[in-house]
Amino acid sequence: MSSQVLLIRPGATLYDEQNRVQGVLDIPLSDQGRTEVVELAERLAVREDQTRLSALYCGPGESVVRTAEIVGKALGLRPKRIDDFRNLDQGLWQGLQIEEIRRRNIKLFRQWIDDPRTIRPPQGETIEEAMERIRGAFRPLFRRHPDEAFGLVAGEPIGRLIAGYLKRVPRLQLDEFLPCCGFECIEVPADFLGGPGSS
């Protein structure tokens, strides 16, 4: 017995294309991002190893919601928004280019990439605060979908946190260049909520 989570990244925004920190800022899909999402939706609709999704969820934010709508239309599902899957609040870093943050805070930024649990971006939230939201949001979903597959559209870097949580990865590492518009299928064993690494 296990659930499956199809974790989907939204298409690119202008901030992604400019390598800026987006965080919880509400940025729409770029032209390139819309094209990517249409192609992604087509791939998901015909993928060979497809387990039928029983539901599709998404976090808030223009690019995430729009991606979920396009994918949902291709799969015949209406996405349900869950605010606790909102992106990581990166405070005063939001809107800045990665290179700018690195120049201003060389040591802090390196630590953020290598061991982000130890850092709170100025006026932002910690990884642990975000993880608490993620854990709370998944509990009712796993109760609702035992032994089923469901989709979740989530931005970056919250998508990386979600993947790490579901795979029980003990040490989280971020990347300066986060992926856009991909997907991965994650098997979640039935003992997940009560088992080791679930808290």
C-alpha cells in the first residue's frame, strides 16, 4: 500500500529567466513559461507509465495556479488550491538577482545553498517553518488518498523541500538554478506519516 505524488514544477516566469528570487511574489508565467506548460501538459496526458491521478492540488501564486489549470485541463481534473503549499518566503531577497545576493552576502549565501536549514533570509521564513506547513498540508491529503496517486503543482524552492520531505532526505541542499516545468513521481509508503523521518 502506498500513495504516489506527481510533483509538478510550474513554467518559467520572467524572474526565472532573469535568475531572480521569486519567493512569494506573484509573478505570471512568461511567454516561454506558457509554451513549456502546454508541452508539459501534453506529455503528462500521454505518459506511458501513467497511474490515473485521483486529484490535482496546487499552491497559490499566478504561475503555479495557471500551470495547474493547464495541466488539469489536459488530465480532466480541476485543481484545488492549498495555501500552505505557497512558496518559501525569502523576505528582502525577493526580487533580487541571485548574483546580487551572492555579491552582498558571500558567506551567508553559500551557507543558504549548502545548508539552508541554518539560515533565515532577512525578513523571510526558515526552512523549518516552511516544513511545518508542508507536513500539515499533506496529512489530510494522505488520509484522503490512501493507495492513490495525486498531483501537486508547487514552485521552487518549495518543490525541493516537498520532494526532500516525501523522499525522507535527511539533509537538504538547494541549487542556485532551480528547475522549471518538470515533474517527478514520488512513491510514498503507507507508514509515511507515522514512520521515521516523518516529523
